Amino acid sequence: MNLADARVVLRPRTLGEILDLAARWCFNADRVLYARVAAAVLLPSLVLCVVARWAWLWSWTEVWLLAVALCTVAQGAFTVATSRALFEHDVSAWAVLRQWLRRLPSYVGALLVTRSILAIGAVTFVLLPSAWIRVAMVHEASLLEGSSPISATDRAWQMARFRGTEMALMLGGLGLAIMGGIAAAELLGHGLVEVVLQLGRPLGELVEDGGSLYALVGFHAAIPYVAVARFLGYVDQRTRGDGWDIQLRFMALAAEDARMREPPQRRAS
Amino acid sequence: MVTPSTVERLDTIASVDSPEQVRFEYRVAGPARRALAYVIDLLIKAAVLIVLGGLLVVGGVKYDQLTGWSMGVYAVVAFAMEWGYNVLFESLTSGRTPGKRVLRLRVVKEGGHPIGFIDALLRNLLRAADFLPSGYALGVVVMGLDPRFRRLGDLMAGTMVVVEEHSHLGAAVRLSPPPTPQELAAMPSAARLEPAEREALDLFVRRLDRLGPARADELAGLVLPRFADRLPAAATGIPSSGSPRTGPARWLALLYLRATERRPTAPRSD
């Protein structure tokens, strides 16, 4: 990992900057890579939700639970893709998926451990937000730091120490982004199908029915943004804790020094 | 060896070159912060319309609905709020609606100048285009693709939304534990730092308490040879390892303090 090759400027950022930078990343990053990863992990999830709703006649509550469960695991592929694309050029979707699949058993284990903690927190209700904040970075700890499920949970717990407010705001921002994705897709879908094509509401209605195909699409479409924003939050934390921005400045000074030591002929060439 | 990267790095800072060849940097606001400011403004507009609707219902005698002239007044005010709220606030308060004020955002011209009434009018008229096909979808896409997060209205009016920064003088650098007179005396008295070195060391020393001791020494090790060569008299005193009290990070911090300490100026003879 060469910090000098990072696709984003490494410096401590505010939460607002992180969320804005994530939006820029989503529109400027390697679109082919993200499209392929989405086709591999998000499309099957969406298809399964559609089948559950219209073929197996599941209720919308069950469909949403399925979508949340599938996308919680699927977002890990985007975490891996973003971490690779941050420092490498020409990252292949296959390489990303291979790394994600290799870590999948441990990652799912870490998710099960953290979701169990959330379930315990949910029983008391008051502890749920606190628990959620503490395990928010488990995706990065498990997938990028190669930790076992328990170690990843512990690492995520450590990362959130003394950063409760920031993490809570980050989770709130990501929640709003997901709701924004759902609302935008719902409006767009109804605008096209009901208003333009005059086909009525054959695919459900979010407010009246509790869900629709458009809302499901919007939910899935927001997942890459959520993964990118949380990963950039993780990078911000590493930048602050490990001084990545300081390292870059020191490396630049050291490189300048090395250039000055070179013989004048080589320096000129 | 570090090679300068040729990759364009993503950031949320926009540089503006003035005609006097001075470069200014602005932190530009993207979709996340602007959406939040928009929601705050939306809530304010909704609150005004709800209060107005209540007053008109009471004033129009019919307690269950708006009718006749009261409906007309309500429609006119709602129209004015929809199209005039942003124009009014942005042109009267130098680019800030209440929502933007809360989030410390400001609309400015691309050169950093304050916007005028025409600019505010133009960028808000184009709001309708940014809204297409629904939920500001086009505006968000255009913003995401533009390096300065400009939506169509901003592109048309030549404006951008920046984050106001509260500038304040940096607190004096403190080292923990404080340097002893012996430590400072052991450092070269006339240590001169180049601007880039001073900037990098300032960043390093200010963050020293948040870096782990081993990591701080590792970082310090990157630039120690540079100073070892430049300051031969002090080179023998540079530690290669040691405790937080004596290690390379401490040595570098002491060098910075020594180089930046204020020396008393000699009294003028006249």
C-alpha cells in the first residue's frame, strides 16, 4: 500500500466532508468495476427479494428483512472494492469478489456476533444505539484487517471508543442516505409507470403497501454509497490515528532529499 | 522511494486563482451537506405555511377547510415561498438561507465574490431543471460529476456553495512532558526550517499525543536523515530508538520547538 498513490487526498475530515467525498467517489470511481460487483452481489439479492414477494407471496415485512440481511453481507464486496480502488489502478471485479469470498465465512461470523450484540441491546432498547455505534466498523475490521469474528468485533469496539457522537452522526447520515435512495426511486418509479405510462400501481406502493419494487431498487442502489462512506470514515480514522497525512508530508520531504542527493546528471534526466 | 502520483486525487477543496496570481482554497459543499440545509429550509417553509393555513382557516370562518379568498391568499404565499424564499435570503444575506446558515454554508461566485440578486435568481430558477425527473436526481448526478459540486443552477449562474471556516490562531504547541532546559540547550540554537518542513513538523508535533509512541518514532524516522545531514552538530544527538521521552519523535519535536521559539529581540540603541 503506497499512501502516495491514494485516489483521495488523505487528511482529517469532518463527517460532512466524508459524506460529500463519498458522493464524489461514487460518481467518479471505476464505474465498470462497481457495475460488475453490483451485478454479482446486488442483482441476485434484488432478484431474490422480488421472487420472495411475488412468487412466494412473502409479506413486505419479511421481504424487507430479507433485503436488509442480504445487503448487509453484500455491502462487504463494495468495502473491498473501494479499499482496493483507493490504492490500486485497474482493479478487476474478479479480484475483488475473490477477496470478499475468501473472507466471507469470517465476515458472516463477525456479522452474526455483532447482530447478536445488537439483539441483546434491542431487548433493553436503551442500549441498542450505543451497541450499534460500537460495532459499526465491523465490516472494515473483518474484511480489511483480516481479523477473526471475535477479534473483528473487539477491533470495531475499540475503533468506536471516544468517537460515539461522530459514529452516531455517521450512522444517522447513512440511514438518511438509504431513506433518500428509497424515496427517490419510489418517486421516479411511480412517475414513470403511473404518470407517464399510465399503468397504475402494479408493482406496489411504499406508503400504502409497505413496499414496492422501486423502493427495493432504491434500497439496493444506496448500498454502494453506504459502503464507500463508511470506508472513507474508516480511512479518516486511520489517517488521524496513524498519521497518514503526516507520513505523506514526511515522505515528500524524504523524496526531495533523495533527489537532491542524486548526481546532477541523473537529476536533470 | 516516493514517486509523485499522476492520479487526480479526489477532494472537497476547490482552488481559485485570483487575477493577482493569488490562489485561494475553498471547501466546497456537496450533496450531503446541501441536502441537510435544504431539509432545514423545507421545514421552515412548511412551518410558515402550516401557521398561515391555520390563521386563514380561522379568519375564513370555515373551520374545516380553506375556501374563497383565503385559498387564494394561501396559494399566492405558497407560490412566493417556493420561488422566492431562496432568492430572497441568498440575495439579502450574502448567499445564506437559514438552512445554509445552520450548516455554515454560503453561495459565492466562482471567483469567491459574494453573489447578487441576478445570480440568486438564476441559480434558483434552474432548481426546476435540477429537480428532474424527481427528487433532485439530475442535480445530484451533475453535482457528483462536477469537481466543485455545482448543480445545473450553479453552472448557469457561475456560483458554488462553500463551507465557511472559522479561522483562528493555532494554540501554542505543547510537548508532554515539557522540554527541560537541558534538552533545549542540547539542540542546535540556530535551527532553520524551510516552510514545508515547518508545516510538516507543526502537523506532527500537534498530533503527537494522539499517535502511538512507536508510530510517532516510525514517522519521525522518515525525516531524521534529512535533519541529520543539515544539522551536523546535532547529528550525534539523534536517537535511533528510545522511550517516548528520548526517542526520535521527541527529538524532532524539540527541534521544532527550538526552531520556532520566539527569541527576545535586542533593544534598539537609539
